[in-house]
Amino acid sequence: MKPLLSVVSPVYGAEGTIDELVKQLVEVLETLDADYEIILVDDCGPDKSWDKIKQNSIIHSRVKGIKLSRNFGQHFAITAGIDHAQGDYVIVMDCDLQDDPKYIPVLFEKIREGYDIVYTLKSARKHSFFKNITATLFNKVFNYLIDNKSHRSNNNVGAYSIISKKVVQAFRSYNDYHRHYLSVLRWLGFKHCYIDIEHKERFEGKSSYTFSTLMVHALNGIVSQSDKLLRIFVTLGLSISLLSFLSILVIVFLYFVQGFLSGWASTIIIMLFSTGVILTGIGVLGIYLGKTFEQTKNRPKYVVDEKLNDELAKN
């Protein structure tokens, strides 16, 4: 019996790309010695992507559509796709065709060598200079905060990947409310490798991620994966306390040796600095408490509004 390959792609604002995406996927998948299904997860974008998914699900019976009840975010859409995938192997890729489907045979061949995860490593990301710089900066900070010392942890490792059934089952059991697809895979572990690919220009349109949404996404990723921010502020607080104590000793010494003239400027600066550190530390603690509160609500990670071709099974 042929293995079943599931391709999961989160869709947001991709009305003009879906036809070409499905066309290229079908052309590539038909060349493999495997059955396949294409799962397009509509994350309630502002356009008519769902109508396009419907049209393609009628033309191609192997195209499955999942429409979420509202915009939950890219990584929840990926989660929904993986939860509904029936494949022995699952490929995750973006819908904008910057991830070229031509690498699917390479991914499929590589994972059948005995790996559980095959990541893609982009030679260069086809994004704006500003986005590449901020992505690199975030990646360095993120990996420092989660103590990830892997030499492959740079921002050129993308979500385009293939995972085995074993990893799919482990991924489904991962119950954290705040999640990032690659971070979950890194946490799960398993035997993995990398293949080099070329990152293409977007087929059409531009990224829906704004600077503010990227910042929120980055903060969620850091807080959900590590408590190092809290430990940094504990260290900073202790350091300031030690510095203040040493300053007191210096002031007392100078008072008895040569006298000490107090000044408002130095006092105000110390007060403002200390207050800023305290308020920032309280803010970080509040973020962690807020995330804990959201996790304990035990709400579903996403809600499905509608499905297409959901009964597709392995032949």
C-alpha cells in the first residue's frame, strides 16, 4: 500500500495565490509513489480565499478545506491542519509560494531514510532588508532566552518541513496554548536533518505581518518557551541592590574623609532608573501570569466553522 502524504498550508489573504498553489502541488505530488491530500486551512482572512478553496476542492477531490471560525493566527491554523491530517507523513508549508513545491520530492525522499523531521534551510530569505534584520535580531535574542545553542538555529530555518506520523502524534499531545510550530518541533526533539532550498519571491501581494504583530508574536514565543526573562530581572535587581549598597559605602567613606555634597540630579537619575527597572520587572511578571491564566482556561486552540472533502481517506 502506498504511503499517504498530507500537505498542510495555512491560508490568510491568499485569494490570488491559491489556484497556482494547488496547481503546482498537484503537479509535484502526482510524480511521487504515494497517495496524497492537500489541506488548506483558511484563517479567516479579509479576502475571498475560502471561495477559492471551495472551487479547488470541487476540481480536485484530494484538496481538503478547513475554515476557522475567526482569525486564530498562523500557528493555530497549522495546528488545525496537522490535527486533521491523515497522512503517514505531513508537510507544512506557507501558501505564498515562497516555499517552492518542487522540494517536496526531496523532503519525502529524505524522511524515508529514517528521519522523523526534515527542516529546510534557506540560502537567503526574499524579504525586505528591514524584515531580514529584525528577524535575525529576534532569532538571536529568542535563542539566547530559550538556551538554544544549536548552530542551525538561525532565522533561515523555515516552517517548510516534513514530519513523520510519530512526530504528528507527539505534536497533537502538546497542549500549550501559546505555540510556534518550529519551537514545538525543537522541544519535541526526534531525529532530524536539514536540506538546503532556495527561498522565492512572493507569487503576489505582500506579507500580512506588520511590525506590531511580529512583536506580539515574538513576545508570545519567548514567554511560552522560557522563564529566562524572569531570571534576568532577578539578576538585574540583585545587581542594582549590590551597586546601591557599594555606593552607600563609598558615600559614607567620602563623608568622613573629605565630606560629601549631595546632589538632586544623581538622586533623581537613580530613582528614575530603579523605578523603570521595577516597573519593567512587574510588567514581565504580569505577562507570565497572563499567559498562565490563558493556559488554565483550557479553551480550544481553534474552532472549525466548515470543512470540505473531510472524508477523504487513504486508497
